[in-house]
Amino acid sequence: MPPKQDFSLREIKPNIDGGKTLTPNMLTLVEPLYFVYVKVVRASHLPVNQATGTCNPYVEVKSGNYKATTKYIQGTLAPIWNQVFAFNKDRLQAKNIEISVRGKVSVTNEIIGSIEVGIGDIPTRLQGDSSMAPQWYGLEDKNGVSGRSGNLMLAIWVGNQVDDAFSLAWHLDAASVSVDKVSNARPQVYYSPRLWYLKIKVNGAQDLVVSDPNRKPEVYVKATLGNKVLKTKVSKNKGVNPSWNEELMFVVAEPFEDALILSVEDDKGDNMVDYLGKCVKPVHKITQRLLPPLPSEEIISLERYGVVEGPMEKFSSKLRVTIYLDGVYHVFDEPALFSTDLKASSPKLTPGKVGDLELGILKAEGLVPMKSKNGLKTTDAYCVAKYGPKWTRTSTVVSSLEPKWMKQYQWDVLDPCTVIAIGVFDNNNLQAGEGWATDRLIGKVIRIRLSTLEFGRIYKYAYPLVALMPDGVKKMGELHFTLRFIYTKGSGDKIYQYTQPMLPKPAYTNPMSVYQIDSLRNQAVRHIAMRLARAEPPLRREVVESMLSGRGPVWSIRRGKANFQRVMECLKFFKTALIWLDDLRQWKNSRTTIVMFAVFSVFVYYSEIIIPSFFAFLFLKALRNYFKRPRDILCLDTNLSQVESVNTLDWQEELDTFPSSAPFEDLRLRYDRLRAIGYRIEETVGDLATQLERFHAMFSWRDRRATLIFTLFCLVAWMVFYLVPFRLLFFLFGTYLMRSPRFRVTLPPIPQNVFRRLPSRDDCLL
């Protein structure tokens, strides 16, 4: 039996500053990593190769086992490269860095000249210093004579990961990466495009010209934007002046590049369509709704298909529409529960900043190998974090199962009730022959809600990376990170922030349906993935979808059990209270029952203290729980996730594609089990319907004697509650409820007997 995996959250103790020192320091949440940077600028006065009569120079930078080359430039004696190389100082074992200028003329690539620099002699660039100025160095020939082989302009210095050359450098740890794929290993910051809802309210059309005047046209409007097509319903007004009053919605992203095409069409049946007119409107010319007032309706002239209008001819068909880019709504690109941003699209409705979020991505440990290279199993890992429209991507650490990034990022926080998402991925686009391979997610995307963090505290944790596999849950490694949320507003602003609606006000005054939001969210994800994939280096589509998308439309019996357990955990207090009341009724502890009956009598006599006492109880309970409040961030709970209660078939069903690709026998077993679950649900719903129908039967006189008994009971209750004080009745009811067991009978009470005899409509079911 394999050893049990540890999925717990671990607190770590990294050697970080935390902003306590007085010296300028941009690395408050991460440990500094030192690199030797070599910037190769240009060369001059290089000698001509005697055999070829030309010079094709390139530069080779080498230290120990680390080696990299610049691109070679053909036919010049004064080449310009402007390339930066970075050596991880902790991994350097050699004492010198050798920089050679070679000529690409044969297989041997003879050395034109070289320079050797001692690592101990390299100056250190401090934070806040300007860029290191490059200097000319004379190249030494084979005999060690300097200046005969030309000159090389270099800049060499020691810096850390905050250096502005870090993101541009070719890291020698990644020397195995192809030259044309180096950009895919570099760190980068991305921003999602601003998203808008494009709304087309189709009101009606006027003076349509149909091909057959004797036929009632079946007219509808089709809206086309890029490869997305939406249609209205067929107008109920079968004539040349139809009306619809329908709204069509798209998601568009800045900068607006597409054009909206509206066409009026007549459905003749048998896949035959008569095109009555169209209009084309570029999206960048459409009115933007920046504030709540709605734009006015416009009347658009329709162009006929394939008809060239003369100077005296004017096509008179019109389309009455209201087209605008709606900026008063928030465009969802993530599931509502995991949103990292809730602001409206309109820049005029952007709320003020309330705080700063700082994230330090330290390293990963114990990563599982994701692929095999040269017979060795390894992983090329990088980390992506998203909050709001800002995406951050670390550099790719090549061929390492314990990569170190030590990168610190910062975001502006507009709403504390949002979530930051962090994911670790394996880079599969580092070699020239790999094409457009897929970057795989290593473990589950980490989501941390900012409202659960203490202001100003630095959280330092090793978070488990967990993935669902066909054979169960597997730990893919740990991500070490630090996190701090600094609230810059006052205490009054914190309370005021919680009293405000989370979404813009139109989302409540004119809400959209859940289905509509989900459909438009898929469009938004496609827009963001397409735009970020066009960046350099690209943030790949599968990475964006993994960070933005929630759970797909799949059935999971494990999650069903987990959700049921969540409900039961929330109702645990009421269950405990009912058990405690039943113990009081059964007099299991006579002293407790007598004391509680005395308390009950006091509450009945002084009824005005019941509600204040209730809120006092809630206050004291909350105050007591404050001292036992959780100090850690929320992490994966394997017990709540029910990972131990499912078998291999359940995991395979949960990880199956949609539509299913499982064998027929597996599908038959799943279907039979689903039928059994559905039967139990059906029986539960049927029992609930029976009880509700019995309640309605008390008034229907379907069972005359039962309804007569209920009517007489209501008459007696009316008189009793009118004549007898309610306080006395409540005291008598409590006394009856807490009577001694010797005065009880085990038979059901009379009201229950009458209710169970009432009829239901079960007999009417086929």
C-alpha cells in the first residue's frame, strides 16, 4: 500500500526583509538571487579571414559548463549584437568568464579573439543605480597579444532579479533552449484587454421589400460579429413592418477591430432565405454607454444585397435599433465565486483604490516529472499569477524539479472581496521542433480570497499542488510563496466597503440571467486568450483558460458527496440544538431540565428580553470564536473533498471528456448507477410533493371529514387565542413539551394522525 500523501499547508521561514530595513529594497517578500550579467554590445576592427576574404562573427560566452552564443552577423567587421547573458552566481563553479569572438567559416569556427574576466573582479550594481555603462575591451589573439584582433564593447556586472536586464537576458541555466524560443522562457507582465458588452436592441423594421407580396414573410434579424452569429426570433407581425423588441449581446475587446453586420432575412423554409437588407457598423464607431442613462434609438438605412444604387435611387427600408457598448456592467471572465475583478467596463465608474496586494513567488519543491528529455524525466516550470486585469509570469527554470524564481509582484486592490489566482505550468515550447505544444498545468490553480487575510501580515506558506488523476488524487509538489495585503483606507472606509454592492448597480436593477452570463463569459475568455496569445512571449491559450475557467459541465459523485457534507456542516448547530432539546424533554439530566424550565418561565414572563438575549448570545459566541479564529489561509481539504470515499471508476468518470469517450461497458455501469441515484432523488421529491398536497387537501374538502376536523380546530383556536393571553398559552405549550416522560405515550400525536390520513395526488400518477 503506498504511503499516505501529505496535503497539508506548511508555514515556511524564508530569509526575507519584509520591509523592515531602512535601505531601499524592492525585494521585501523574496530572497535575493544574484546573477552575473554580460551585455555584448558590439565589436570593431575585426580582422578579415584570409581564406574567405570576409568575416561572419559571433560571440561565445562561457564559464565552466555553461555556454551560450549570440547570433552571427554575416559580412561585417563592426557587428552589433546588443544581447545580454545571465549566469546564476550560486551555480558558478569556475572563477573566470571567457568571452570569445569567433568567425563562422567552418565546423571549427576559429577564434578571432577572446577576453577573460575574473568573477571576483566584477562590480556589483546596487538597487537604484543607473545602467552599467559598456566599455571597450581589446581582444587577445592566440599569442595573448591584446588589440590585434579588434575590440569588443561589453558591460559586466553583478545584479539581482530586480535588475532591468533580468527579463531581457538569456539565462545560461536555459542554454539548452533554442535561440528562436528564448523569449518563451523569459518573465513577462500582461494585461487583459478592456472588455465591453455590445448590446443590440432590435426594435423593428420599416418598409421592407419582399420578393412575394402575396406571402406573409417570416422575418428575423441576424447579427454577425467576427465568427459569432446571433439571431432574433421570427417577428410575430407578418408584414413589411415587423417588430421584435429583442436584445442581442456580444463581448468585444479593446482595441475594437471587427465590424458588426446586421442583416434582415426572410425564412422561406426548406433552407431557403431571402435577404432583405443589411448594414455594416464598425465597432469603434459605436456609441459607448459610460454612465447609466441609455442611448437613444437610431434608424438605419438598409442596403440591398447585390444592388448598386444609382444617384436618383434610394433604398427606403429602415431598421430601428439601439446599438451601444455597455460600460456600466462588469464583464465576467471568471466564475462569479472566483472573480479577481468586479469593476465596470466604463473608466468613469472605476472605484477608488483601497489597498495593495504583494505576492512573492519563491520556489517550488518536489515537482513531479512532466516529460522526458534525452532519457531523463524532468520539468520546465514557470508560475503565473492573476489579479484583476494584470497577469504576471515568471521565467522558466529549465530541467529542474525544484525551480527557484524569487519574483515579487504588486497589484492595486479595488475590492477586498476578490480572489488572487496562482498556477504552476510546465513549458513545452522551448525547442525548435516542438511546434505549438500544450503547456500543462501542474496541480490545481491556487485561489486565495483577500477578505480572509489580515491586513499587513506577511503570509509565508508552502502550498500543496494537487491534481486529479485516473487513479486518485496525487501531490504534484509544493509552491512556496509569500503574500501581504496592505489596506490603505481608514477603519470607517473598511466598514463602508462591506455595505456597498459588489457589482455595479445596473447588475441589480436590470440583471442578466445566469445562462446569459455564462455564455458571455465563454466569449470573454476566448477574447482574452486570443489577445494574450499574440503577445511576445505569448501567454498561451490553455494557460489562460486554466486560470480563468472554473469547473466544466461534468458530473462528479465525489463533489456531490462533498456538497452534501458542506450543507450538513452548516446545519450541524441546528442538529446539535435539536438533540439537546430532546434530551431536555426526555429528562436525561433532571437538574438541567429543571434549570432550563425555570429559564423558560423567566423568558415567558419577561418576554421583552427574548430578542435582546438572542443577539447577546450571538455576540458572545462571535467574541468567543475570535480567540479561536483561523490563522492560516484556506487550503485544500481532502476530507471535505471526499477523496478517500471514491474508487477508480469514480475518478475516471469525473475526468472523462464531455461528450464521453469511455467504453460502452463503463457507460452502462455509470448509467445504471445514475438511474439508482435518480430514483432516490425522485422518491424524495415525491414524498415532499405528497406532504405539500396533504397540506392543500386540508382546505379542498376532498376528504370532507378531515377538512371538517381542521375547520372546527381553526374555530376553537380562533376563540382560544383571542380570549387567552398569548404569554399564558406559550407557557402552557412549553410546560406540555417538557413534561416528564412518565406522562408521555409513545403513540404519534393527534395532529400527526389527522395529517397522515389526508389524501394526495399519488393515485393520479400513471
